[in-house]
Amino acid sequence: MESARARLAAPLTAAIRRWVLGVFPRGQSGIDYDAPPGDPGLFGPAAVTWRVHADFPGMLAGGLCALMLQALHPRALAGVWDHSDFRTDLVGRLRRTTAFVAGTTFAGTAQAQRLVARVAAIHARVRGETADGEPYAADEPELLTWVHVTEAYAFLRGFRAYAGLPLPPGADDRYYDEARRVAEALGAREVPASAAAVDAYFARVRPQLRYDARSREVLTVLRRARLQVPGAAPVRDLFLGAGAALLPSWAESLLGFGPLQRARHRACAQALRTMAPAFRLALPDGVAPRACRRVGVPVAALRSWEGIGPPPR
């Protein structure tokens, strides 16, 4: 029955694979996920993080949700505004972020640590002032924490919405407690380590957030991103809508999303939930399966909660 389903879905999965590998081509990061044998990396196969970060639909939609959230913090956005080529190379920026998340999650320990050191060195050079004259530095613990929390929140929301694998009790807290290790290695401090702590963190930060001209331009760039692959625009719009559907209600209001936009985002979310299994069929050989083979566990472990260990300390 499964092979018959796979044959019927073959044209769709082939098209999806071409789209994904066209937008996120492999082999460009220089990361070797096959070595060294047995090295679990920063997390290892018993981590909730491996399961959350292995799910492509949830991660891409979650990443776009995180970008929308990050655009609301004036000081965090200023660094991107002043020191990034996001207007002309948004896809390149997404690829670099994807490579960092994948590498720190699934690569061996030494490679993951080199990625952290490289990004920390970049952050150390990113300094300036906001449009209102307020100084910022990308390596400020406060800003590093904001970027991390928005990503972790959005990735977990994306997994819940699109992975088709319900989280067991306590898995969300364990994920936050695991994922903060990378943020702390970059210099973040007082990083929330549970779902309740993340909610409390957002409540504290919300008075600093605003939707202004810079935020609007970032969203416009996202909506108009040109992808040099067949069927680019419909799939881009699908993921943008599905990502927006992950936003907390306070962020939807701050971004000015009205009832019609929210309804469209919910429709995109439903469409992605329907299509998500085809994405998993189309991408059976990504970095997460390679990491599983490196440490000698079956790839099927990524779709199971058996063997989940306690969060790292």
C-alpha cells in the first residue's frame, strides 16, 4: 500500500524535490554530516531538537514566522538593515541561516563549534545606531536572546502545526531547554528554558516592539522574493501564509493583519498540513538522516519519541 501511494505521489514529490533543492541547494555549506562516526554533535539523537529541526515544512514556515517577529524589534532589525544584503539577496540570507541551524543541530561537535565561533565573530563587527539614534550591537546578550527566542518559538510552532507528530507532555519545555545551548554559546543570557518562560519573556519584551517603515519594508521584501525555480511564487506564498499563521495573536495585531489576511493565512496553513507528507516523501536524504547514520541510529527515530533523554545541562 505504501509503495502504491509513493508511486501515485511520485510526480508531486519530484516537483517538490526540484523546488526545495533549487531554493536550498546541497553541498554549498562545506559541512560534512557524515563524520566523525559516532559523534553526536551538540544535541544527539535523544534530543527533541533533532526531531523538530528535521521537519522541513515546519522549519521553513517557522523560519519565516521568526523573520516576521524579528522585524518588530527596532534594535535587532537595525543590524540587519545596516549590515545585510537582505533587499537584494534575501534567499542567500535564508540559505546561510538554514546552514547555521542545520550545522549546529546535526553536524559533529567540532564543526558545530566552528559555526558558532564564525557567527560570533561576524556579530562582533555589527554595530551602529537605530533610525532614532539608539546604539545597538549584534553581540548584545539582549538582542541575541531575542533572535534565539523568536526562532525557537517559531520552529516549535511550525513542528506542532505541520509535522503530523504530536509532541508528548513536556517535550516543548525540553526543546526550549536544549535549544538555548546554541544561543548561550553565542553570548545570549537569561534565555527562557520552558514554554512558560518564553511566554513571560514575550510579555516583557512587547513594549519595545513596533511595526514601522522598516518592518513594512522587510515584509514587502519577503512577499516579493524572487526564487529562480519553477512554480516559485505559489509555493513562496504558501509558506509565507503558513508562517504567518504561526504568529501569536499579539504579533498579528501589531503587524496589522486584518480578518481577511488572517483567514488567508489559516487557509495556507491548512494547505501546508495537507502537503507536508509529500515534502517528507520528497526529502528522505537530507542532513538529519545523514546525522542518524553517523551515530548509528535508524532514520525512523526522527519520527518517534522513543529514547528521548533528559535535556542537556
